[in-house]
Amino acid sequence: MAEPRKDKFYQAIGRRKESTASIRMFAGKGDSMVNGIAASTYFPAEAFQNRLMASFRATETEGKFYFVAKAAGGGKVGQLDAVVLGIARALVLFDGNLRKPLRDAGLMTRDPREKERKKYFLKKARKRPQYSKR
């Protein structure tokens, strides 16, 4: 697990579906961690890596920051999107001028889609039992 640092950091929270991620972003070089594991190990797929670094690429700050994230709930993709939103929000806390490139890249918008609740008498949220006329 990453030990606490006395450096200045920027803290933000990102959410997606059932996932929540708390981000602490530090200036400088270091290993980015998610739940005490290197981010490249926690999100191993190349597509995940590209999505994870999208905020830094959009603001041309790649290599200038590293982060420590605690992600909980949901699945890997939901956690990834929560971390990405948290990173974008932390970058805006660092410099308000970065909001426009992040918004243009679509990284500042919280995806509002949630799982719809199951209703009584139905098998799932909208799936109905088969109808039989006779």
C-alpha cells in the first residue's frame, strides 16, 4: 500500500454506475497507483491504459503528475471511468484553464446512466413474463 505523503496534492472524486474513485494527484514523477496496485497492473488492457491517460494527453501534462486512487464498487470499467473523471477534476483544481480542453475531450461530464431498478411482477427492470392467450 502506498504510504502517505506530505507533498501538496489535489484531491477529487469521480463516480460511474456503482463505482466511486477517490483521487489524490501529486505533481512530479512517480508510479500511479489504484488500490495499492500499479495502475498499469490494475487496468492491464491497452484500451484501458489509453483511457486512463486521456486527461493528461488532452491537457498536455503527461509525465508531470502521478496519482493514488482508491476505487470501490462496480466492475473494472466503471472503476476506470470513475478514476478518469476524478483525474480530470483534480487537473481542474490544479489549473482552472485546463477545464476547456478536458470538456472538449468529453472528460468532465459525469455519465448519468445507472442500472434501472427491478419492478414487481416483472422478471427484470422491463422484461415481462410471457403472455399466453389460452
